[in-house]
Amino acid sequence: MARKTSRSIRYADLNADDNAETRRLIDAGSRLAEEVARLFPPEPDMADRHYWLEAMINHVPDYIYAKDTAGRFLIANEVTVADNGLESLRDLVGKTDFDLHPHEFAQAVADTERRVLETGEPIFGIEERAIVTKDRDRWLMTSKVPLRSKSGRIIGIVGISRDISDRKAAERLLEGQARLLEMIANGKPLGEFFHELVLLIEALLPGIKGSILLLSEDGRHLLHGAAPSLDAGFCAAIHGLEIGPAAGSCGTAAWCGEQVIVSDVFADPLWEEYAPLLRPSGLRSCWSTPILSRERKVLGTFALYAQEVGTPSEQQQELIAMAAHLAGIAIERKRAEDRIGFMAHHDALTGLPNRVLFEEQVAGMLEEIRERDQWAVLAFLDLDDFKLINDSLGHATGDELLKIVAGRMRAAVRRSDSVVRVGGDEFIILLNGLPKERDVVLSRLEDIRTAIAMPVQLQGRSLQVSCSMGVACFPNQGKTAGELLANADMAMYRAKELGRNNIQVFTEEMAARAHEKLQSQEELREALAREEFLLHFQPQMSLETGRIFAAEALLRWQHPVRGIISPAAFIPLAEETGLIVPIGDWVLRTACRQLKAWQDAGLPPLIVSVNVSARQFRERNWAARVAAVLEETCLEARYLELELTESLIMQDVPGAIATMHALEAIGVHLAIDDFGTGYSSLSALKRFPVRRLKIDRSFVTDIPHDADDMAITSAIISLAQKLGLRVIAEGVETEAQVEFLQKSGCGEIQGYFFSQPLPGEDFEVLLSSERR
Ligand SMILES: Nc1nc2c(ncn2[C@@H]2O[C@H](COP(=O)(O)O[C@H]3[C@@H](O)[C@H](n4cnc5c(=O)[nH]c(N)nc54)O[C@@H]3COP(=O)(O)O)[C@@H](O)[C@H]2O)c(=O)[nH]1
């Protein structure tokens, strides 16, 4: 103060003097004096220091305090006082944390402080929990140092705590989100996920209660999802709530697909109907957000309820958006999982359960039946000639038909029964709990068969499809699902054998036959491996020259026990099992090799005729395989004739024509065997690149006694002539037959009249003698 006075006097003096130079000097001097005063302030007294210190700590937003060794507050800054809900420092001094916070929090603080007091070591950066303003649970980051007297004795602690609640909340949110995403990834049930999600949001927004509602499949109602903190009665009352333009916050949000904020449910018309339900809970505002799919379709709602009238804060809005988003992901994920699960267990075309689901459930179903004195009836069902429909009308029509048939089957059984699509045109029907009466069972199955056989209108035409069924009853005809299926399958094959369109119930005899068949199949396989097959050759003679011009190669099985077995006895089984393919390859190779050997031995040139089965003919690249055999055996293609049956060709006319052209291109001759027994249309015949027709033995046998057969035979001969084809009659046994054929213009014969099929060496003798 003294210095300030002397400076003002001098200033006044100089103002009186009008010398500018002197004035500038004095001004500079006084600025210097001010700077010195700023840099070297006068020594403060204790009161000043106290004042400054207090001002300083009161400006710091952190909590700063000192406590004595008993944990009683000695001093604290203003924010500590205020955030503990107190008016002044006087209210705090002398209190401990036990007076301010829940026991558990206070104990943790006391324990830390005791450590500081006992060790004399400071502790930095520990996390503590405290309840501060408005009962809010806060997290503090605290450092504590011992408070010492001038003599160095510890007389308390000094603490500084920073409120890290926001950071902790952000951490908690992140952890919660990670936990929720893990739940989604692990496919936890939706209910559990929603519960966890609502609890997380509630933990982050104290005092707020959350709820999740799901939109029903029909898109008209909201169903309870999760609301762990809401009154159960309220939840039950709004379960099934119909959505609409004024259906509370959630019903309206789901209806319009937008957030609906109701700040006071008791004043808002949207809540007119529902507000009374909420009254007992003391909740006032409800903010509902639609849960949307990626395509922005409403899946449900996420709502928050607050006790005060109001609207959500920015932070609350962010959490609502996050929660609705996560809920959407979880719902979509669950639906995708459900869809995948459904697809894995159902047939995509008909929507019927598939074999996987059936196998998962059948054991349980049978177990239930076992306890009652009833039958479970398992029927294996196969549509008759479905392939024909597919091939002639196209797969789309076939699919439509399958869907219709599946629907009819489903409609013809009870809800407790099962209809399963096994694949293609095969189905399983499981009738649960029928009385143990064969007639009842058969009548139920007949009803299904009749339903299937009703005409179907498809592509503007009326179709009818029949089916064959094999049946096995539990427990008599199979104790397990596997046994029942196998037995029903056997019975179904029997139904097919008996001409289709019928129902067969499994019998032990069927099992015996099937067993026999299996054995024969095995024997056949071994026969091929052990080279038990051989070829006989039956000569074909020209009636013009009286000479042998060709030989049909006919397969025989030299069975080690049963002797020579006719192909008629094993070819059907070989066809059924596919063994005809390797057997047929063997026949072709052996026949070509034999003919080449005769040619090399100087015998007159012949054509060898080889029978081809439908199964062989359908093999991919079959023509190329024939070419390979010719090359391997060094036989010229013109010496090989392949006999195809009419029925083989008619199974797939375009495919057969393509293969026939491929064979013709190699140079191989083609003949139609058993001509007249099939259904080849004459127009189709024109398109077949064949050289010869073989009149079936059945037309020749009764010549000259059967006028019809004679007429048919003459007609075939004249047809062949008109088409420029050669014609041969097979099964010719008598002179009368030869005479008739000759007169009718048939130039070639094959049959016992001339020769039986002969072993290779006998045929060679026949050929040589003919040459001589
Ligand atoms: N896919 C293949 N099928 C073959 C093969 N080898 C034969 N077969 C077919 O098996 C069926 C029975 O043949 P098989 O017992 O050899 O009978 C043939 C002749 O022995 C018999 N035949 C010939 N002449 C007469 C006769 O005057 N009377 C009479 N009762 N039977 C006679 O006809 C059979 C020849 O028929 P086809 O083939 O239609 O010319 C038979 O369907 C064979 O085709 C083979 O390797 N692969």
C-alpha cells in the first residue's frame, strides 16, 4: 500500500511537468515497477494462504478431503459436501463414510484407508463405489496419502477422488454389448437374451424400467418378450395387445413403425385405455421404439418407462436405439436359425417333414404306443409311374403333382399321424395308435390311396396317379423304426411286383424272399468275379442262301452246384441291382473277342448279335464304351449288331435316338428285338437308325395254328419291307413256320428248327462243317 502511494505522488508531479521525454521515462519506470510487483509479490500471511487454498480446492471438480485416523472428515471441498447431499462443510465434518454410504461401500473405503494409515504408504488410482447426489451409485477413482503432523506422525489421510461413473458406465455398456452379442452368437433362447438386454439398460439408467414386446406372426398383436422389472400383472394385461393408431406407446409404435414418446401416460390420448393398468406401478412416461429388421419391417418394440413425466435425454435415446438394434439382430438371427432348422427337417417342395425329422421323432412315438395296447402302422408309399409323368409332362408338372398328393395325404390323416417325404415320389405314413385290427388299418390306408388317386387338373389336363403301399405294424412286424421301415419297404416292393396300385402288408414270406434275393445278388457278384459266366451262340440263317450269316450271343451262368443257369433266371436281378452293367460289358467283350478269333481262324465272316439291357444303354457314354471294346478286341464295327428291345427305346425316346445315332456313327448295326411286344409307334420307328426287326418268338410259336399271330407276323414283315429294314423271325421250331415265313417274305430265321444256342466250340464245328 505504501509503495502504491509513493508511485501516485511521483505521477502527479510529472503530470505537472510538460517535458515529453521525461514523461516517457517515468512511464517506463512505472511499468517496470508494476512488473516487479507482479513477479515478486509481497509475502502472504497465513490467512491469505488459507483463503487461496480453499478457493483452489473449491474450484477443482474432484472430491478433495482429509480425514482423521478414525475416518472422520476433517475438511473437504465444496463439491464433496454438495455431492454427499449436505449443505455445508460443518455438516460433513466429524461424519464417517458409514454415515453417508451403504455399509458395504463404506467398509471398502475404510479398509483402504486403514492400509494407508498402517503402512504410511500412499495408494494411487484405486476404484471405489459411493452413493452421492440423489442416491446415484457413482464410481470414484481415488488416491490417498497419509496426513502427517509437523513432527511426522500420521494423523489421518488426505484423499482425492475423481468421478469416473461415466467411464465405468461406458465400460459396462461395452461389456454388456459383448455379452449380448455372445449370447446371439451362441444361439441363446430369445427370452434369455431379452431379459439380459433389459437388465443392462436398466443398470445403465437407474430408475428406468424396460420392456420388449414381439410382433405376432400375423403382424397384428404384441406378445410379451421380457420385462424383468415391470409388474407381472401389467405384462399379462398387455400380452396380445392389438396394434393400432392409438394403442399405447408400444401398440402405436409397432403400428406406425416409428418411435412414440409419451411423456405423461395419464394425459396422453394414446394411453387412454391402458393408463389405469400402469397406475399401481407409479410409472408416468413411456417411450417406445419399434424393433426393425434389416428390411425395416417391424419385429417388435423396445420401451422404457420412467417414474417422472418427461422425455428421454440424448443419452437415453442412444441407449434405446442401441437396445432396439441389438434386439432386432437377435430376432432376425433366431428367425434365420429357425428357418435353417425347418429346412433341415422338412422337404422344401411339399413342406412335409423329411426323413431326418422322422428318424429323430419316431423312436419317441413308438415308445408312447408301446405303453398303450395299440398298433402304430408304418406305410411306405411310392407313386406308380411317376417318372413317366416327369418325363412326359416335365418336372414342374411333376413337382405340382407331388405337392397336391402331399396335401391330400396330410388331409387324409389325423394331426397325430405323420406324413414324411423320403425323397422323389416316396413317402412314409405313420398312423399312431390304431386298434389292433387288420381291417381297420387297411380301411384307413385305402382311404389315403383313394384320396391320392382322385383326378388332378394340371396344365389343363386331368391326371390320375396311383400308388403302391407296403405296410408294417408296430410292434408285431418290427420292434424298431429301422425294422418297420425295412419290412414296409419289402412289402412295398411286393406291391409293385403285383402290378402296382395296391397295398401289401408285410409277411414273413416276403422276408424270406428278400433274403433269398440278397443271397442271389451276392452270388451273382461272386459269379462275375470268379468268371462263372460263358456265352452260347445261336446261329441265324438266311432262307435265301441257307447259310449262317450271324450268331446271337446268349449268356449262361455255369453255377458250381446248380449247373448251367438260363439268363432268364438271373438277368432281371442283375438289372435291378445294376450288376447288368459289368455283366453286359463282359458279354460284349467276350462276344467280340470270340468273333475276332473265328475270323482269325479263317472261318466265314459273320455278324455277332449282342443283347443290350435298358440299364446298360442308359450308362453315360455307352457308345464310347462300345467303341473302346471294338478297339480292344480289334473287331471291325460292321461285324457287331446290338439288339435293343422296344421297351428299352420307349423309356426315353429322344435319349435312345441320340445313343443309337452315336452307335450308328461308330459303324455298329442296330436291331429291334422282341418286335411287336412293345409300344413303339410307327412314326417313332421311322426315326430309329435300325437295320433289322426281330419278330418276337411269341408271334411265331403258334404259327400256323393261330391266324392272329400269322396276321401280325405278316404285317411286321411287310412293315419292315416298306421301311427298307431287314427282318428276322426268332423261335422258329417247325418246317411249317419256315414255310409260312418264307412265303410271307421273311428272309432270315433263328430257332431250334435250325439249331439251339451252342457253346463256342460246337458253334465253331457247325460253322466249319457248313464251310465244308
Ligand atoms: N441283356 C442281356 N440279355 C440276355 C443276354 N443273353 C440272353 N439274354 C436274354 O435272356 C433271355 C433268355 O435268353 P435265353 O434263355 O438264352 O433264350 C434265348 C434262346 O435260347 C431262345 N430261343 C431261341 N430259339 C428258340 C426256339 O426255337 N424256341 C424257344 N423256346 N426258345 C428259343 O430265345 C432267347 C433269345 O431271345 P432274344 O434275345 O429275344 O432273341 C432272352 O430275353 C435274352 O434276350 C445277354 O447277354 N444280355
